[in-house]
Amino acid sequence: MKKGFIKKQISNQYTIIDHETKKEFIASARGKLRYVKLESESSFNRQKTMKTKIEKTITQISPKVGDNILYADLEGHTYIEEVLPRKNDLERPDVANIDQVLLIFSAIKPEFSFVLLDKFLIIMHQQNLTPVIVITKIDLIEKEKFDWLKKQMDYYIKIGYDVYYVNSKERIGIDVMNDIFKDKITVLAGQTGVGKSTLLNAFIPGLELKTQEISDALGRGKHTTRHTELYEYKEGYIVDTPGFSKIEFQIFDERELKDYYADFKDRSLGCKFKNKCVHISEPGCAIKGAYENHEMISSRYENYLQFFDEIKHQKEKY
Ligand SMILES: Nc1nc2c(ncn2[C@@H]2O[C@H](COP(=O)(O)OP(=O)(O)OP(=O)(O)O)[C@@H](O)[C@H]2O)c(=O)[nH]1
Ligand SMILES: [Mg+2]
């Protein structure tokens, strides 16, 4: 069998690239692939934390974009015979083996959301994915508002994230990003209408992906991009994805939430109860102290409290 890589999927029709020749083929998945016996430690099971051990040994698996696969030719057709183990596996967007995620937010239209940013960062940490923050439509925001936003974002830069500001329509802020794509699978993620496809069009002139009409650019949940596809760029791939209107945590214990905050880790050494502290109402909490002393932007801690409650209530529903 030959080795390949899945570049595009439309239902059971896959575009694969041969590992050696780099030639493209159309392939379909074999029926038997739909159920594969797995070791309970397999990377396929990473998100199935709520399932029992028995369920874990037989898991339904379909090949998806980003998969490395083994394929064979039979009577003029190409069939995917086996999916090789995944490094990671996202459901939304439905892509495997991702190296980094560009979290796309518009400065305005739709309005920038710190709740969404913090939520995304938590999910990235939980999935062991490297996030890069990109803020689009900087040409549409008033100067004062932009200055305030940049000041807030300086906190995220300070705690270790890369932040880029772009005007994709006029290709401003685009070229400085070129170096981050080499040899990587990069996913563009963000709400519908934030400008993911427009950004990709700015990176790859001539691609001419469909984007929303100006009059529809208010983020009312109308999806322009409808399927997931990889585009070759800088010896790597960029994945455009349909936007979403809602994202959910895969966290089942609210006490775990703090582990996904890069800026809480070192600070919590100063908590009276060290790593037992969940930074809610414990006395001598260094995180709460930092919030009260404005050492962190207030939305950061306030969103944490909100998420903590959200997960707790979600748990009570089970
Ligand atoms: N002025 C300005 N407009 C932008 C910029 N980026 C995107 N837009 C506009 O915002 C609208 C939405 O852009 P899209 O690229 O379609 O957004 P998307 O994130 O791909 O949306 P979905 O595919 O639905 O998820 C379009 O009308 C774009 O022209 C920007 O930097 N500046
Ligand atoms: Mg799009």
C-alpha cells in the first residue's frame, strides 16, 4: 500500500496527495474503515473521556482532512485502506494533525469578544494546540477603540501569545506573518464573518475564495465557507473552515479549568493552598490578588469565574 495525505473531503470523496510523488488523486474510504479496533491509549480516543473502556476499544473512525493514510488502487478506483495514528484531532473544524491554529477575531463587525478569546485559548491548551491570535478589520475600528483593544491585547502578548493585526482587504499586516506557516498545517478558526476567507485570499492572491457580501458582513450567522479544505502555502497547508456561532468546552470538572490558563500557573505558586487553589473564594489566593491589583486585565479573571460556573452547572445536568 502507498502512503498519502488527505487534502480535501466532500462526503465520501477524498482528495489525497501521494507522499512520494506529490500527485493528487480522488479516493473513497472503504466500508470496513468505518469501525476500527483501537488500543484504549490511542490518540483517536483523546476526546472520548466520558466513554467507558469497552466503548473505547471499538471506535467509529472516518478518514478526515489532515489524515495520513495508506491507500491502494483496485479496478480503476483508489481506496483509503487505513488511517495512520493522529497527532491530534479536532471536531470543529473537522481536521486532524494540526500544528497551529490562527484564532481569527475581527476588531469590529462582529464585535471583538474577550469571552470568546479566553474560551478559545482554553480549548487550544486542552488540545495541545499552538494558538496565534489574529485581529482583522483594523481599518474599520475607531482609533480610540483600537488603542484600547491593543492595550488589552498587550496582556496576552505578555503572557506568551503572538498577536497580529491585519487589514486583509488592503493586505496590511499580512507579509510579516509569512514565516509562521513553513512546514505546518495551520487552521483558521473563528466566528462566521470575522474574515477567515478574506485573510486566506490575502495570503494567497489568485485563490479567490468566496467571501461574504459587504451588506452581509454584520456577523448574523450566515456561513459563506461550507466545507473544510487545505490550501498549500509556504511548504505547509492552511485550512479554511466554516465559521461557527457557538463553541463548547470539553471539560467535565470545573477544578480542571485553571490548568488551561498559562498566566495562572506561575502565579498560583503564591496561593496559600498552592495547586489545590481553584482561585474562586480561597483565602490568600494570588490570582484573585492579581485581579484586584490590576496585574491582569479584569475580563480575564471575570471570564474565568463565568466559565467555572458554566462547567459546574453543565456537570449538574448529567
Ligand atoms: N474592511 C475590512 N473588511 C474585511 C476585512 N476582512 C474581512 N472583511 C470583510 O468581512 C466580510 C466577511 O469576510 P469573510 O472572509 O467572508 O468571513 P469568514 O470568516 O470567512 O466567514 P465564514 O466563511 O462565514 O465563516 C467580507 O465582506 C469581507 O470583505 C478587513 O480586514 N477589513
Ligand atoms: Mg469563509
